Amino acid sequence: MQAIAGAAIASLIAVPIVVAIRLLALHRRTGAAPELLLGGMLLLSVGVGYPMLIATDRVGPQWAGTFFVVSTLAINVGFSLLFVFTWRVFQSQAAWARVLTAAGVITLLATGLQRSVGVYTHGVPRVADEPLSESLLQTGPVMVAYLWTAWESLRYHGGSCAVA
């Protein structure tokens, strides 16, 4: 069972890294922002953040804080890029989308900084032991970013790609 879980986690991390590298290579050729934003999001959050978060529990105490801080900041900056991607690609003219993006980015960056400072004042938290309010502050904006991106993508596809 652990082998299956390990293989699932490895593919969960490897596939987005490959996609991120391809998107960043495409950005290098085209100079287009969407490829940079989405490629950066995948590389930071899934390529750097998630593996380091998993490793936080497996490294010694002298490295756990550093791994947790780097993972938290990579994940939060990555999902901030997803907010910006969705706004710029699907709703670049909408004021509400600008506000949603700003709220998501500010919440993610503030939460990332708060969690990072907390490591040095209270030690590395066990994610499973975090209060619900702190967990929601971390996962809430991530879920909003995923749901908003999915909604806009499906809406764009459903409109025969007529939405721009």
C-alpha cells in the first residue's frame, strides 16, 4: 500500500513539474504572460512547495523550520500566481476579478508570512494539529483559486472559446 501511495505522490509531483517546464519553455519562446504565470504556479507550488512540505516531517529538527518556511512561501506565491493568471486570462477587464485577485494574493502572502514568522516564534506546526481557523486561512484561498480557474476554464470551453 505504501508503494502505491508513493507512486501516486511521485506522479502528482512529477507530471506538474514536466508541464511547468514546458510552459516556461513556451514562455521563453513567446514572451506571453499566461505561460509564465501558470508555469511558475505549478513549479513553485507543486514542484517545490508540496515536496518540501512532505519532507518537513522527515528531516531533522534543525532543517524542519527552513523546509516549512520555504514550502509555505512557495505554495502561497504559486497560488497567488494562479489568481493573477485567472484574472488576466479570463476577466482582465472586470473590476470584481481584480478585487478577488487582490484579496486572494494578499491573504495568501499574509498567511505565508504569518506562518513563516510563527515557525521562529512557536516552532514548526504539525499541519494536522492546526486550529481550523488557521487551516482555513491557508486552504481557503487555494480552493478559491482552483474553483475560480476551473469555473472560468469550463465557461470558456462551453462558450466555444468565444469568451476572452
